[in-house]
Amino acid sequence: MMLVLGYHNIGPDQKPSSWLTIPQKNFYRQLKILKQVGNFVHADDLSADLPQQANRFNILITFDDGYQGWLDYAVPVLRELNIPALFFVSTKNLVSGEPYWFERIIQYFEQGLLDQVDLSFLGLGRFTLPAHGNNSRWTEINRLLIAVKARAHELAEDEISDILGVLRERAVGEPKLTDFSCPMTSGQCGELASDPLFTIGSHSHRHRILTNLPDAEVEQELSYSRKVLEGVCGQTISTIAYPNGNYDQRIADAAVSAGYRFGFSATCSGANVDSTLCIPRRMVGSFDTQLQFGYRLTKDYITYLVNRHKKKGAV
């Protein structure tokens, strides 16, 4: 069994500003725990028949989006512990250098500049954040992000700007985006790819929900991102993580046509797709306590042991 963990960003050792960014010390502790129960594998091993040690996972670490925080806080830990990782990059922000629109929305709320917003004029509804409780606040923020993502194929670029404009008008100030929450540059991505410990994959071009798009736009998202990354990294790009984890057979077929060999989601439930194109991941966030992290790992471990026992019994 391979356990694939999915992270977004790693930041400094301070109170997390969102579920997406895990403090570096927590990330370090999680990897130390994982070292006790598993063996870390490289993305190059995806097509190999990996040996399975008794009662130990094969573990692959992955990241989504393309944050500066990868370089400042994740990579030093990974290099210290000699752990390989697969980094999935959205190329639009890599090329433009613009902050991710979802990070800008998140920070309006997480920095206390807004506690509610009405986006009914775009059919998105009203959103009110509780004053306390990281998890409950994030649940409401995530509800807003999901609503925008679900409509992103309908909303023009200027309408996304309209949403940010409404937030700006009603907020008590402009959010300060930290360096680690901004996208890395093309040059930095190329340097990351040059380290044999690490591998670069695609996270599409504009981070749009692929299952909401017509065929032509899906093809453009997949092919253009791969083209950009191959130019930046000077190597073949064969892996993709579907934005938001959304995929189906049509998207898997499009990924193959665009030249990808492996596709990653957050879950494989509900879709009859070749397993190499819907590799499931256990997503990890900053509000997951060490106890919760350990519990989920234990749950995955028990599932692995049960399946291993069943497989032996079937032989």
C-alpha cells in the first residue's frame, strides 16, 4: 500500500492564518512520526513494483499550488530528513507572479478585516464568520471558496475582480499577504526541479475545476500547464493533481491525451477510473492536531493491515 499525503503550504512557527498553511514545526513533527511507520518513496517510483516491508507504509509526500513557503519552510525540512516530495504547480500564477485569488479572499477574513459579506448579486449567497473557533471559521471560508470555484467556469475574470472589489470596499483595511503565501517564480520552480530529491507536477494552468469545463478548455488547462512546466523545468511532466480533487472518466481520458501518466485526487470514491489516474491522497491541514493526525494515520494503517490480511487469505 502507498499512503499519499497532500499538503498545500508550510509557513513559520506562528498561529496558522488558514487551514492551507501548516507551521514548520508541526510539519517536521508529522514527518518524524511518518518515519516511524513507513518508508518515503520518490515520484519516480510510481511506476515501479515497490517492495512492501511488513507492517510499514510506502509514503509519498505531495504539495499543491506553488507557494513561496515551499522553498522557505518545506524544502529545508525535507532536505534535512532526506525525504522526497512531489510538487504540483498551477502555472498561471507561477508565470504572472500574482497572488492566488483564494489566498486574497482567505486573508480578508483571517486577518479580521471582514466578518461577513453578501455576494448574492453573483448568486453566491451571504457568508458570516463566527468570531471564534478556527475550524468553524474555516468551514465558512471554505464554503465561500467552494461557491466561487463552482461558478468559476461561468464567472469572467472581471467578475472575480468584482468579488475582490466588494471585499475591499467592505473591509476595514487591505490584507497583508506574506511572502510565503505568494507564488514562487519560474526560476525558483526550475531550481526546485533540479534537485533530484524533488519532482514537479501540474496542478492545471488556472486552477479551474476541470469537471465544470467543456472539453476544449479542459485540454487547454492540462496541455498548456504541462508545456509551461516542461519549459521551466527542462524535464518531462507526467503527473497531475486535479484542482480541488475533482475528476471523472472524461478528465482522466483528457489527462492521458495531454501526456500525463498519473493523476492525483483527494479521493477515488464514486468514479470507475484507472487507478493510476485517480491516486487518492490524505489531505493535511493546519487545524489538524497531532492527535487527529495520529488518529487518521492509525485508521489508514488498520485499513492497510485488514486489506493485506484479506489479500493473503485470497492467495
